[in-house]
Amino acid sequence: MTQLGVTNMVWSCLDDYSSSASQMQSTVDPYPAGVESLATTGQGELERLRHVLKQMTGWTQWYTYTDSWARALGTITTDKQILGGTATWNAAGVTFTAIKANVTDTASAAASKLIDLQVGGVSKFAVDKTGAISGTTLAPVGAKYITQEVHADLTA
């Protein structure tokens, strides 16, 4: 390769693909209808990566940063999870954590919640900022189930 080729093979020497808003917003689904859509150019690769960023973050555009990530699934007719993951824990001396949130509470309303799982806008299971759990549960009793409201403080 010539010195000119070596010098120009860096990101700063590549042509842009965001010289207009429409170019900057251009995305391509890399897996439409369950079939891989292979990129044949750098432009195509960039458009596919932008699409994935939009899908992962839920942002209107891949570059419109907000303070939170939201995944809007819309109306679904098959089983799709809002949040999912797998892991294999394979070290007996390690204490693993599957889900972790660490909130610094310098000022918040007393009713602030760490978790609030809802159905139809109605809270079904919640953990407030003190660690108190509330919700409706089904507790097995023999062959019957008893529905009861649960309010428990597990901070002690």
C-alpha cells in the first residue's frame, strides 16, 4: 500500500455521511422480516448501526440523547420482552448480581419507588425507596390460592 493509502485510511480522512439532516437520520433495518440485510458499503454499515441504536434506546433519532432509555414495543402479537437477558454463573467464590440499581437519593418524594410494575396503569408490585414491598400476590394454600394484599417492610 502506498503512503497516500496509509495516510488516508483513517476516520478523519473518510468522507462524511451526515452533511444534511436527512443523511444524519438515515437508517436501515439490518434484519427486516427475519432476513439479514448485508451492508455492502460503509454508508450501509453506518445506517444499520444507527438503526440498532434507535431500537435499543427508544430515542426518536439515534443521536437525540435523553436521560433515560425506553423501549417502546408498541402493539405486539407475539411474546416479546421489554427487558431480557441470559447469563451463566460459573464461579463458586463469586457473589453474582443479575439486576442492580443504585440510586443516590438526595431529595425525593416519600412515595418514590425503586420498582413499580403495573398492568393497565395500576400498580401490581412495587418497592418504595425504603425497601417496603407492596402489591397483590397469590399465595398457595393446599390446592387453593388466596389473593391478598401484601405490604411488607424487609429493611429490618
